Amino acid sequence: MAEINAFREEHGREPSADATGSEQQLAWSLQAFRENPDKVRQLTPIDHHGLLTAPVPRPMTLADALASDDPLFSDAYGLSDAPTEIDQDLLDRMEERRKGARRITGEITERRRCEVFGVWKAAFARLREDINTGRRRLIGTAGARQVEKGDSFIVDGQISTIADILDVHDEVGLPRKRLRVVIDNGTEYEPYVESFSKALWRDPNSRRIAEPDGKMQGDGLFASTPDTRRTGCIYAARTLGDEPRGYAKDILKIGRTKGNPARRVAGASNDPTFLRQPAHLVRQWDLVGYEPKDVEGALHAFFSEAAVLQEMTDGFGKKTTIREWFLLTPEIVDEAIQLILQRKIGQHRYDAQEKKIVAK
């Protein structure tokens, strides 16, 4: 417990079972302590961070997942549906004002009220939610000369979205690019692209808001190529042992790790989630932008009818239920993952009798 306290004080979090080596061992010890009332009672006086009484999440059911509006199960979230342009009537009126006036000189830096901000409020709210949930990442920038309509940035502590890019001429007749920038405080303004880039450069905390993660191919939820943004992986493994009797050759473990799954499987003989039996890796799906725990929970919930629950005894004599084994083939898991990629898994269910995925 003293080592767990020291880890919490050094890293600001509890040890993770997804880690390897000593951190993983500490995580298993903490879980064993939590599940043993006698240990909780004995160790509470030295539990300086309340780790022993932290709530243990219950397994997610398919009903939970479908009710959660998780984009893994539905396309209702509409990550790409945020408006990228302001009302066309407003654009037309402003264009008419430009034509009726002499050429605007210099920079239009004065911010004015956005006349159609109601259209944008939901878009900004969605951006903030995507950032908070990890669907969008913040990328550091020392200026951005390459911007496109619909790009969003954080500058001076506010979200700014490029609503439009206009081809104009400056005061000496040179062609320039002028941006229409809408800000999440309800204002807008029209800087030249160079001036907007300078504003990003001047703000050391400026960030570009990336496009939503979770796309197909190599830039998405399941990456087909190595990516520096990899957040972990889902893996499938077969046991090489004899337990459970009668099922050992047919069950498949669907697990997660933020490290190397091959290393995780290599320690199977000492790992209760592997039934303390040797195993071999049969599939690996790298994740980009999503937490492995969330995707694993989604797959476990989807295949709950095929689950083979196993009870193991930990090092303290406490029985624990292992919920990661299923009567499945790797090909069925591949199929489920394709449905996740297509945002269609919520329209399907797994029929354990027929041993196939069917439409609802």
C-alpha cells in the first residue's frame, strides 16, 4: 500500500492495469485490496488518497452502450455535421456593402457582433465536447499560413473558426486572402490570413483543433499503419491451456492495452485475466483517438451473449470474475470492428445461437 501511495504522489493518478511491469503489479494489488473487505479495513489508516474506497465500475451492458450516445454505436452524433459557413443572406449583404463602398484599406480587425451566432452556438458546444472527450486533439502551432474553410483554432483563450476565405485586393491592388473568423464569444472579424497567422504565433498557447478522430483507414479509430497518435490497441488471444474444460480450444479473449500486446500475452501464465495459462496473440487492432477501455467495453457489451465467465482466486484468496473470454472466432470480431468503423454496430446484434451478427 505504501508503494501504491508513492506511485499516486509521483504520477498524480492510480496505477493502471493497462501498463506493464511494476505499475501493472501495483494496479493488480490495488484491485485485490479493494475486493477484500478485511484488507480495506486493515489498510484504510494508511490509504492517504482514498484509493481503497474508489468506486469500482460495473461491466458495461449493451443497453448501457446504446443509451450512452457513444459514437462507436451510432452515427447520430454527427461529428462532421457542424456548420462551416455563415448564413448566405448575410454573406450577400456584406458583399453588396463591399461593392457599394470604396476599397477597404488595411486590416479589418474590429470585432463585431456575429449576426447569426445562433447557428454557431451548437457548433462551438460540439467542438468543446469533442475536445473534452478526446475526439478532437489540440495541436501546437507557431502560426498557420495554411488554413481552410472550417478550420478551428484556440487563440487568446477563445475558439475561432474560419467561416469563409475571400479573395480580395489590398490597398495597393495586390491579391490577398481575407478570412471571415467567427469566435465563440459571439463576435466575428475579417483579418488577412497573414495577420491571423501572426496572432497564432504571438500567442504561445495557441492550438489548432484537429479534425475528429475515428475516421477509417490509417487516420482513424483502427489504424492500419503505425501512428504517433496511437492511444492503444484491442487484441484477441487464444489460450494454450486446458481451462475451461470443454471450451479451451473455442474461447477467445478480447482485451486491451496501451502497450505492446505481445508483451502482455507473454506474461499470460501469471496473469489472472488470462486464466494463468499461456496464450498466443491472434489479432491486433491499433486505436487512434479512442481510449482502449471504451472500445473494449463496447465489444464486450456487444458480444455479451457469447461471454464465458470464469472465476479466479487472487493472491489473497479472494474470488474474482474474469469477463474477457467469449465463444467467438477472430473473424466475427473483425466483422464487429468493421461495423464500428461504419457507425452501424448499434443497428446489429450478436446471435449466439446462430453464431453470427444479424441486423436488428
